[in-house]
Amino acid sequence: MSSRQKIYVGLAVSASVCTGIVLFLYLRHRRKLALSKTPNSKTSASIFSHRGSQYTDITSSSSDNVSGNSESVKFRSDENQGATVEVDIPGGCIPLTTDQAIVLMRFLDESKNDIERLHRILTNIANSATINESQINLTNAGCINHLRDILLTTNNDTTKCKILLALNNLALNDYTITHFNGIVSIVINLCRTTSLNSSVRLYGLNLLINMSVLEYLHDEYMKDINEFDLLIKSTFENQDEMLSIGKVLVNLSTNKLNIENLLKITSIELQTIVKLCTPNKKLINNDVLSKLEDILLRYVTFYCNLAEMIVNELQHKSQSTYNIKSWLIDPLPYRQSAVYFELFDHDKQMSSKSILRPQYASNIINKQIKRLRHAMDTIRQIQFESSVLSVNDEFNDDDHITTVTDFSTPKKFPESPIIIDDNNLENSFDVLTKDVNEQFEDDNTILPDPCSPSDQSLPSFRSANSTNENNTFTSLDESIST
């Protein structure tokens, strides 16, 4: 076989291989599309864990999904004289139209007493809410209000889970989140009163994460800060729940308007968090260790965000006034175990810093620990400088200031135009001489010479202020200083 024939054969083989690879990839892609439309496919919704590019996926179980591309739901319409009308509602693969969203809400109202049908509709809503267009149409149709009302009245845990799943998906839209008013307090109370390690708590905590991503609903968390504090305390027995609530705290700590209320939280202690998340590495596996580091990262980031925003606030106030008077340095509104004292009390600062060391495998945790330690040191420095300035201000503002009048210094009177001529000068001198003679006429301390004329009294007065017999006169300035 010649070399040219060998080249042709090689090219043919290469083309065959490339064609086979392309065909394989095409068939594989078609197979994935087909599997996505089967009844056992899973619909997942991305849920923000905190600000950034990380997500937490909530996936509905296969039993929750409907068969085929759309589901047919029958209902009786009064507009059609009681006739049964069959309506096709997409099962999540195709966006809902405005009319379909309205029809779905009618199904929801009519199925409140039919648990099985209600669950099918809630599943359909959750699947449809994974698409942006469907989220908007469902919201405009009043879906969020309907789900909130059912969540308040139902006692069925499965119903609660399906509602929370649908709300989780709807909360991913910047427009729909503006219709979530009043849901934060409902979910906090629901999670706090539900048994530990339950699916209701899991879905509820993830919904709290979603609703805290944007600052729109932060004020609702702050209004129920005491209930939220109790919920935080109840999550320390479960690692997944502790991680979820840590993500919520990170989101809330990025808003400086929340600082005052977040400092009131009493259920968190940095020293306890560090001990829980740094166990003996020999006694646990790598998966558990990784989760514990994720938990520690969230709580350290929470403290770091708070401390750095406090530094910014203190520095801003110190630039505008020497005496900082605000809740930032006023411990009265806070209970002794509040987060406030971990950042402002010197003893607790030192206790926290003693266990905050960059000794972890995660570089992110080590960097956050360094940031937190630096922020604590800065807060301490600003506190010290503020106390020094306050003491100086007290001295400067003291009302009981003793003043000494220097009588040797002549008083300055406002200048006024004076016209002097020889006659005025002579008359003025005569008047001054007369006044002095009258003033010291009865003074025994100055004895004029009887042989001297009366016009020598003024020079004698000057002589009495300049020297004495022994030349030991002390000026008035010196006597005052003595």
C-alpha cells in the first residue's frame, strides 16, 4: 500500500470516528430531553443561600410531579351552566399564561376541601413557579395571598410542605417578593412551633433564606426579632437547620439598618459556635467536617459583617462630632448575653479572640477570622479614643472656671475720635490733678512733703508705685503669680 493510500485510509477512519462521536452525543442529548418529560423526572428550584453565586437546590420528589407535559384538571364552571370543562394546565415545562394562572387559582379555591386534588394543584403551582414568566402571572393572579391563607388554616404537614415549596420558588423573583408581606412572621412562628428535624422546618428555613436575600422584607424579620431569636436557639440541635439559619443571619447582617436589632440577639455566642464547629477531627468523617466548616463560616461572616459595619458607623460619627452619643455605645437597651457585648465589652472581646485563630483547612474561614479580629481591635481603639475625647470635653465645658483679673493691665475702651489742642491738654491736666488730690487727701500711706507745692502730688503717687524706701516693692503681677 502506497503512502497516499495510507493517508486516504487514515482520513476515512478519522471521519468515521468523528461521525460516531457526534452521533453518540446527539442521541445522548435526545435521551436526556426524553427523560426530562417522563413522570419520574424531578423539578428543581434554585434557592439563594446568601448574597453571591452559591445556591441551595430544593427538589420536589417524583411523587409530586404530574405525568406528561401538562395535566388535565376538570372543574365545573357556572358560566357554562354547570357543564364540566376540561382545561389543560402546563406542568412546569411551559410558562403559564395569564388566563391559565387565573384558572389555576380557581381550581385552588374549589379544592380546599379535597386534599388529594389540593395537593395536585399545589404541586402544579410549585412546578410552574420555576419559570420567571409563570412566577409573575401567578403573583398577579393572587397566588401568594391564596397560599398564605391556606398556610394559616391547614393542619396537614404535607399541605404545608407543598405550600412552602411553591413559595420558595415564587420568592426567587424580584417582583413577586414584593407581595410577600406578612409571610415572614408566619413562617418564623411555624418553624418555631413545629417538631425538630421535620420537613416543614426544612422548607420553612429555606423560605426564610429566600425572603432574606433582598432587603425588601428585612424589616419584618426585625419586627419579630424576639421570635426569630428563639428560632435560632432551637436550630442548634440539627446541623442542617443550624446551617440554614446561619445563611439567614448572613443576609440580614449585610443591611446596616438591621444592626441595632441584630445586636439584641441573645441565643448566639461566638465561643459556643466555635466549639460546636471545631470537634476532634479524628472522631468524624470528612463530610461532617465539611458541613461544620460551612456552619462556622456563616456565623463568623455574620459577626464580621456586624463588626465592620459598626466600625464604619463609629468612624462616621467620630468625624462629625467628638462626643459619640448613640445606641452604638449605650449598653442599656441590651441584655447581658446579647451579641452587643461580644463586640463592645473588653472581657468578652478578649475571650472571643482567644479562640478565634486561623487554624482551619478552609482559607475563607481563616480570612474571615482575621477580618473579625481586626474589626474588634478597631472598635476597641475607637472606644478608647472616644472616652479620652469625652473627658477633654468635660473639662472644656466646666462651668466653674475661676478667673483672675489682671489689674495692672489697663482696660481697653472703644476708640472714639478725640480732638486735642494745647488748651484742652492743659485743662485736662488740671482736672486730673484735682481729682487725684481729692482722692488721696485722706490717705495716710502717702505723705507729701510739706514744703512742696500741692501740684507735686501726682509725681508722688507715681513714685509710690515705682519704689519704696528699701527698694523691696513687689509688683502686682508677681504677687498674683505667687
